[in-house]
Amino acid sequence: MSKHVIITGTSRGIGFELVKLFSEQGYKVLALSRNEKPISDLKLTHVTALPFDLSRKTDFHKIETFIKNEWKHVDILINNAGAILNKPFSETTMDDFEFVYKTNVFGVAEMTRIVLPFMRNPSHVVTISSMGGVQGSMKFPGLAAYSSSKAAVITLTELWAEEYKETKIAFNVLALGAVQTEMLAEAFPGFEVPMTPKSMAEYIYNFAVTGCKHFNGKLLQVSNSTP
């Protein structure tokens, strides 16, 4: 039986590289992003790219319909999409927080809730967080909305693992250090780091495929810098 993976935030960076990796390994991939064209243009076998916005409630219906009509089951969900905001806290409004949380928290929760009924045993939900969301880690000014939203999905993952512990669905969260993505460049112009999207995607791919055998409800810090 074919293996199915859903990946969000696939138009660039880590998500874009993940789609290619899973496709190369024979997975059927549902690639979701506000801009589906970069993946569609690759014309990869067994990859479906759909325009999707995590902050828009109505978009979730088409995901549910697609799974019901095309796949019937899902093996891996990678909650990779994220919104970042770099702004002094004194200027960060309630609307700013809502913008970030709609994608990074509410959207992640709803995507997981929609997909779970279709997950068979064993299966894996991997959520991408950030080192900035880890309690006790070094924090950066301007990321109050972003880092706190990434902390929220760490706790969500622990809660899911407890609530679904009688099933064979594993829930884990990866807190990534800085990766040289377009999103990083937009938030911090001129800031450069050695970690590439492809290198990080390779780690996430391997963890998504094998990590469910060894971890459940766990936070793994994926960073090669200290602190």
C-alpha cells in the first residue's frame, strides 16, 4: 500500500525541499502552501500541490475532501508552515498576535484535528517549532508573537501524545535553530547562518519516517549552535 504524507508551507525553504525528498522515496505527497506554483512547476510524480492558507477556515474543507476522495489514509503529517513577525513588543498589536497565532497555533491545531481521523497505525505527526519557543533558550527581541506561538505548539504536541496514547499515532515536535531560508532573510535582513534548507529537510525527512518508533510527545532541539 502506498505511503501518504501531507506537508504544509511547501512553496520555499525547508518545505519545498521536503516535498522533493519524499517524492524521490516514492511517497504520495500533498503539498500545501498559499502559493502552490513552485511545487506544481516541478511536475513531480505522485505530488499534488494545492493552494492553502492555514489561517483561512474554509480551506480546511478541501483538505478533508481530498483525503476522503483520493487517499483514504495519511501516514505522516508535517506541520511546517509558519508566519514570522519581527517587531518591537511595544509596537506589536493584538492584530499582529492574531496574524501569527492564526497560522502558527490555530492553523496547526486545526490541520492536525482534520487529518487525525485518517491516520492509520503506525503514523506520525511532526510539528516544526523553533528554538525561540523552548523554555530557557536564548530569546531575541522583536519575536514576542513568533516565539510564544512556537512555544504553544510544543505544549500542544505533549497534549496530543497524552490524549492519543492508546493509538499508534506518534506526536513529536522539532525546535529548529536558525536555517538560511527566505523567511529568515525577510525577518532579519543580512543575517546569515550555515544551515541550509536542504540539510535541515534531510534531517526532518529521516525523523518523520523513523522517529515515531522511538519518540512520542517529545521535543527535540535541532540546532548546532550554543546556547
